[in-house]
Amino acid sequence: MKKKRKATSRDSARTKDIPRRPDAVRRLKQNTRISRALRILELIQGRGRWNAEALAGEIEAAERTIYRDLAAIELAGVPYYFDEHEQCYRVRPGYRFPAINLTPDELIDQATATAVAEAHGIAAAGAKAATRKIKAAADDKNARLLEDARQLTTILDLKLADHSRHQETIKTIQWALLDQKQVMGQYASPYQAEATRLTLHPYQLCFAGQSWYLIARPHGEDAPKTYRVPRFKSLRALSRPAQVPENFSVNEYFGNAWSVYRGDTTYKVEIEFTSDAAPLVAETRWHHTQEIQRKYKDGRIILAFTVDGLEEIVWWVLGWSGRATVQQPEELRQMVVKQLRAALSAYHNEMEEN
């Protein structure tokens, strides 16, 4: 019999050098295996005829992976068998998936989250699949509640950027963030004539306003920047590790930006709204620093904000033209006047041409 070699200090050193898999990656891979097993259960419990080859084609996995998942399902106590006559897997009659301990309110929230995720522009296709799996694992009463809530909840046009062509880009960013890897791609800025090739250290993926944004630090630079996801013409993950500060805070990064682009100067903004616009304005939380001042008996109000930079808020103010007047700062007031004059000039020239 071959004698077993004792572990040495060199072996310990080698073990220490092996990088540990990040917990986030480990959990995600585990969730993928669980989701795949639930999908197999859902299929073989239905009326279709599913053998290992058919399951592999449906789930887009190797047959050996299907056999491993089936073995895990068997160890979990699910009474499935192979029907020799039908040449497919079946679950014995009367068996139901283990119940998921979700309250009715949580099921309704899941249905709502799915409806939002399916809205044009969000690009979160996996939410529908997750709801389907939860429904399959629920009892008849909860499955019916989940389906009814989903059908009775509709998200209309959110006026979002179209991310339908950027599903892969979003997934690439998400995996790069989880794996803590750098990304490389072509980015088309509206302020440059041609797309720029970038190597980035990704910090955070966030949804703000009307689009997905990536906060990332360009390789070789000191500070992160904000990139609009639909502007990436290509993007792929690299094997090189990303360097991300442990104390990075997305809230501190954006500060008091009106949306996602933070200016260098902080302004105290006050805008007066007419009495007919006041109820509409006051019912929405436009900014986390928002304060409503009701100084007038006729219903007019003043909205006050503390904003880093004016480039974004000026376009919001212009949307209320005729019903909003900038009280301060003077810089914002002049920016609004300049844009209004440009619009009037364009209409005046068009009328003269006609």
C-alpha cells in the first residue's frame, strides 16, 4: 500500500496562495444550481415528456449536469422515476414541491416586482422566471394569488432608455462586479466624435432617472466616473482583478447631484410654483434634500433644494415653463432664461420662413 505523504509547511503556504472564491460568487453559483434543479422539477412534474437529452436541451446544460441535478433531487427526497413506457421522467402522483414560506403580502410584492422588471427598458428578464418557479413551488391557493396579482398589475410606459439591446452588457457588468474583475469596451460619448476604448475598474451598477449607469474608475486614473450603459458599444470582462476601495459609498459619490452627474459647486435652489402646479409638484419627492415652503395664501409654494451642479436641474425647471419661477440662485435663473430665449428664437425663425 502506498504510504500517504504528510502535509508540510510548504503545502500550507501553497494553500494560502490559492485565492478563495468570493462569497458573492459562491452564493450566485449555488443559486444557479438550485434554480436549475427547480426548473427540472417543474418540467418533469408537468405533462411533457422529458428525458435527460430533452432536459439538457431545454435548460442549455450538459447531460452529465442533468444527471447530477437529478441525483441531488433524489437525495432531497423527491419521488421521481423513469417511465420506461413513455421514456421520460415523472414525479409520483400527489407530490408537491416543498412550500416556500412567503406571506400573501410578500407574494403580491413579488408579482409587483416582476411587473416592474418586465417594463420596457428595465431589462431584468430573470424576474419572470423567478416568479414562475415560486408559483410552481407554492400550494394552489398561493399559486393562484401570485398569478392573479401578476395579471392585475400593469406598468405602463415609464419613458426609460431602451435597454433591450443591452441585456448582455448589463450581465457582463453584474458578473464583473461579483467576480471583482476589470472590464474593457468601446464607449460612445455624445461629446466625442468617435467611440473610446476603455479599461475600467467597476464600482457599482445603479438605475437612476431613465437609465442604467455604471460607476467605474478608468484604469490609470485616480477617480471614478459615471457611464451610461446604453452607450457601451461593446464590453467584456477581463481576468485582471478590479481595484475597488472598501469604503466606497454610492451615496457619497453622488452627493447632492440632481440625478447622476455631480457638479463641483453646491447651490441653494428655490423655485416658486403657481397655485395650479403646486399640488402636482408637492406630491412627488424630486430630490432627497427637498423642502416645501407654503408662504402664500393663494396656494403658491416654494420648493427648496441643495444641489451639486445646475446642469441637470435646469432641464427639469424648463419642463415647468410658465408655472415655475427660479428665485435663486441667479446662475440657474440666467440658464433658464437663456434656454427659453433660444426656444423662442427657433420658433420665431420657423414662423418667418413659413
